Amino acid sequence: MPDQPPSSPTTVTGSTRIGWVGAGVMGLSMCGHVLAKGHPVTVYSRTRSKAQPLIDQGAVWADSPREVAEQSDVVVTIVGFPPDVRDVYLGEAGLFAGARAGTIFVDMTTTQPSLAREIAAVGERAQVATVDAPVSGGDVGAKNAALSIMVGGERAAVDAVMPLFETLGKKIVYQGGPGNGQHAKMCNQIVIAGTMIGVCESLLYGHKAGLDLETMLGAISGGAAACWTLDNLAPRILKRNFDPGFFVEHFIKDMGIALDEAKAMGLALPGLALVHQLYMAVQAQGYGQRGTHALMLALEQMSSPVR
């Protein structure tokens, strides 16, 4: 069996038929950008109503991932958890069941590096190119087509879908072979975990010290503490707006993957383990469907009343 499909993948153009699986907080906006570029799009989501805005924009509904693959040249998936990814790709009505040689599958879900490599191995046998390309930037990045995209896979397939990535993101970095995009995303999530607890604890401290929090944020956001979380999520916390740009339960999943991978590599990541436990408390308090900045709610309960 050849290392790659028998011919180099065709570069994505405006006429390339795109399949899309997943219409959640981020997937909905991302697919909308693809439709706006004029691509023919076939869409599937477990809950059809979530995909209705895309259908209204011209996407064609499919009843299964298999049907999506049958009607598409390139298929993008962005779903929830590793079992969802496995079912979408490898299930009885999954993408591989409807795949043709030369198709390109792009998984933009954050999932296990080992699963990305497993999907790549199945793809090699089926002469289907696979790319793992998890994203960072949350709902704001998705809406503004300004995501950071971490890409793993065979270079020819990555180059072929680069125009699609450029429709969705501003920073697109090739990380190497299959699974490396997912490993890079784990690095991203480790940084976010540490940053989030720092931002929340800063707001708690500032409040108890009697500072005007907006004035405080205006000062520290221009110095060494400057970061995306401070700019985008701290203002939401001040407004008590914990709507999800990225779900707590999904972040718990990501941190769990990172901790499992770290254990397999013999690494101790005590900071990540602590934040993971705090987020488990957030979920236990009933906030699993809130945004990741809902970490503040758990920290508040550990302190004296701060509101």
C-alpha cells in the first residue's frame, strides 16, 4: 500500500465540495465562513436544528457522516469528545464507510493524538488523506475567522487544504506528521489552564482589595500580564456573563487528554492537575455547559462572598 493516495490531493478551490460534520458553538460559525466563500457544502449534525442556520444559507443536509463523505471531496469534522470522533469516522455509518480514494478528511476537534494517528492509519489503507487540525480562539475567533490552527498530517494533504484553513484562521502552523496537531493543542490547553486561574485569582484579589476592576484591567493588560484571556474573558466575568465560547466540560476533556499523555511520557504536570481538579468542581456545581471562565464561580465559593 502506498504511503499516500496514488495522486497528490487537489488544492481546494471555490468549486471543491466540502462536507461538514458538527454545528456547535464554533463549528456553526466556521462552516458559515466556508459557505460564504461559495463552496458547495453538505452538512451533518447529531441535532439537525443546530445545523438549520447553515441549511438556510444553502448547505445541503445529510442524514449521516457516511452520506456527507459520499457527496464531498473534503470533509471537516469538529465535534465534542473522542468517542464522538471515533463514531463519526469509524462507525457503521461513519465517514470511512462512504469515503472514496483521494478524499481528504480534516478533524478540527481537540482529541487524543493516538486517535488521530489511528484515523491516519485507516486513511492510509483506504487511500484517504487525513489531517488533524485542532483550533484555538473560542467563539470569538470562530466568528471572526481569526482562529489559530495547529496542523498535523502528511504535507501534501495539508498543502491541499491550506486555502480552507485560510478561510477559518489567521495563524496556521504545520506541526509535523499525524497526531502532532493534537499534541500542539495540548500545549495550548496547558497554557490556557494556567492563565485562566491567574486571571480569575487576580480579579478576586483586586475586588477584595477594593480596586475598580476595569481600571485595574486597563493597567495590567498593557504590561507583562497581557494575554488573550485577560482581553476577552475577564470583561465577561465582570459582566457575570458566563456563556460559553468554549464549554467547561470540553476543557475538562482536553486537560484529561493532556494529563494522560503526560503520564505516558513520564511527565509530572502539577499545575495542570490542580486546575483540572478545580474545573471538576465547576462541573460538579452544575456549570459544565458554561464557558471556561466559569472557573471564577468555583473560586468564589472557596473564598468569602465577593459579589
